[in-house]
Amino acid sequence: MLGAPVAHANPADPDRREVRVAFAKGASQASVKGKLKGREYVDHLVTAKGGQVMAVRMEASNRMAFFNVLLPRSQEALFVGSLNGLEAKQQLPVDGTYTIRVFLERAAARRAEATTYSLVVSVTGTPGPVAFGKKLEKDGISFAVSSPNVAKGNEVRVVPQGLEIVNDAVSLPVEGRAFDADVADLDGDNSPEVYVFVRDAQDRMTVAAWSANKRKSLSTIFLPPLAQFKGAAEGYRGGDFMMISGQRLVHTFPIHGADGKPTGKRRQLDYKLVPGEASWQLVLDRMGEF
């Protein structure tokens, strides 16, 4: 996946501060300074377009200070500082407001350590579609995943290699843009599946997926709509995160109240893979909130 999910940020969290990064008129770069202590964290907000490139460089007085870059309206990390260092440069997959979250690593936060820091943030380049491509392999079968990510008529295409009978390309039309893919064997039958994650203009996420059916050819995997499961769609307004975790596809999203405002809670749905009549299907195995 793009990056690890991060802890959900409650807008009312007393440890959270929010600062919008301000660019001078005509400028593509801005600098900000700040400080924090213990479990405090600061969300620096940057509005940009898909296709542009955002670069972030941080200096801090405490070596346990890091930053993550989060996708718009999501707790999914496009960049994870504790894994990748203090400099990020990313072509942005979608339009929206990105979050640069500055924080102290957990052990330092527990010790109530403090840090000062400075960020240099730049947004450059021309907005436009960002084509997606990724190669994956598992159990001797490989998948070349691609999508042009055009605004209208977009599709996801997968070219397999290593199947026993048919290695022809397959494709599915999608609403939105593909931004990541993963390979797994959720049912443990030694025939891997490929999952392509797609996000639309309303920040709603779905998946296009195929199974290497008995290692012979690719069969489509169907994900039922949330409304098919009692209570699953209640309070759903996008901002999803999906990932493969163990033997399940995990889908989480913030829950909104009747007034349309976030409640500070998230719902999690865990799906298992089962064979269907003409294809494979992801079936809800467990649902909970946290």
C-alpha cells in the first residue's frame, strides 16, 4: 500500500492543533515554524491539485520528531516520516487539502519530550491526470496493474503472467482514479488475488479485484455495496481507507452524525473471500466501531 494508516484524529482532540500553510501571492514555496510537546501534534493543511508535486522538508531539535503526509479527508498516509525520513516529494493523486502532520514518536511522546521544528513546503507542476502503474507478484504469479486515470471513461487493467491456461489482460471500468494496488491470498488456496484501490471525486473508495482462479485464469472479485449490510452505510460520507490485513480486506471510514458532522468515531468492516456462482465475492465477516 501507499503508506501505513495512522491513528484517527478527532477534530475535538485537545492535543491537536491545525495550521493552514499560507503561500504568498505568486509563490510556490512557504516556510513555517512550530513547537510541540508530548502527545501534541500539529496538522499543517495544504490545498493542491492532482498531478502537482508537493515537496516537504523538516528540521527539528528532537531527532524523534517526524511528519506524515495524509491524503485529503483521510487518515491514510501518502508519506510516513518514521520510515522514509524528513524529506518528502510526492506527485499528488487527487485534488484536495493534504495534511502534513508533525508529531513526536510514541516513546518520546510518553516521556513528555519537546521539540521545535521548521517546515519548507512547495507545490509545483501542472495539475492533470496521474497515470497509475504497479507490478506485483505472489506464489509465482505476477500482475502488471495500470490505469490512465482519466476524468471520464477511466478503467483499471491487469496483465497476469504465470497462469496455467489464460494470461490475457483483463479490465474493469471505474468511477475515480486508481492510486494503489496489493496482492494477497485471502482464502489460502495458493492462488493469489490482486486488489486495485480507487478513489473518486467525492473521496469515496472502492476496489477492483481479480482472483487467479485455481491458478488457471483471472476471475472477477465482487465487493457488495455498503447498503447491502444492515447498519454499514449509516453515517458514511467517504474519507475511506482500505487495506489487506492478514486474511481479510479491511475497510474503515469516519462516521458522521445526522447533522453531517464527524462524530469522532470510525467504523471498520472486515471482509473474507468466498467463491460465488460466476465469480468470487468479498463477504462481510465482522463489523465494529472505535
